[in-house]
Amino acid sequence: MQSRALEMLVGLFVCLGVAAVFVMTFRVASLDTVGGSGQTYKVVASFDNIGGLKPGSAVTMAGVKIGRVRDIAINADTFEADVMLELSDSYANIPEDSNAKILTAGLLGEQYIGIEAGGADESLQDGSKLKLTQSALVLENLIGQFLSSQGNDDGNAQLASAIGKLADSLGTSHSSAAPAANGDTP
């Protein structure tokens, strides 16, 4: 009789241990809500290319996590990726003309969305759409662009553009002459 009670007690502790592992896994994976209050609002941003961005990825502003990517879907009309961002209500005063960039943590790290504040008086609301976006930098595309530029007379301008895009994705500053070399505006 006593061994049966001991087996039940051990089984209970094993179940509690498994539950604790699940809770820790979700917390480490940042699947819990953002912010202390748990209240959020949703904003949509459209991108030509999201690279390796995934639901659950961080949304930051000035290096501070303010939300996460909730969902990613293809827009049937524009064939762009519509990314649903879930932002904490603590940051409800973000200007509506802010822009969103898909950035990479390090050279080959995970991708996240960085929001840069605009200057408008109006703030983003639940259901708003960010109009200014910058797609992910895909390293394979840059390498292909570099290799194809080696045989062209226009290769230096393409190389300068590729280096400028790489510098932008890494968060470093670069000369505005690099993007202007191929006709892009900074």
C-alpha cells in the first residue's frame, strides 16, 4: 500500500516537471505576450521579400522589443507578403508614417523587424498599415549580383549598390553615394 502511494507521488512530481519544462520553453521562445499589461494592437506591413522572417520573431524600436510577428500571409492582389505585427499597448504612440525594415541579428542570425519612428502627429491604430517598408536582404541575391557584375562595365555601380544594401542590413552607416550610383534614391 505504501509503495503505491510513493509511485503516485513520484508520478505527480514527474508531471509537474514536464509542465515546468513546457513553460520555460515558451518563455525562452518569446511566445508569451509582450509588455507587462498583455494588451496589444495589430498593425500590417507588406514586404516584397521577407527572407527567413517567421511568426514569433521580434519587433523592435531603437533596440527595444515592442512586439512580435503574429502572422505572415501572401496578399492575393499584390503578391506581397503581408506581415501582421502585434505591438504592446505601452507603445501606442508610434507615428503612423513610421517605417519597418526586416533586419538580421548579426551577419547570418535570425531576422526581426525594426521600426523607425516617423514624424507624423497621428499614431498607429489597431488595424493600421505601415506604408514605408524595406524588404529583407537575401545574402544569396547579393552574392549573385556580385558575381554577375564581374563581367560588366557597370559592375562597379552594382557592387557599390550591393555593398550599400549589405551595410544597411547590418545597421551600419555608409556613404549615400553607393545607392545613388545605380539611380536609386537614398
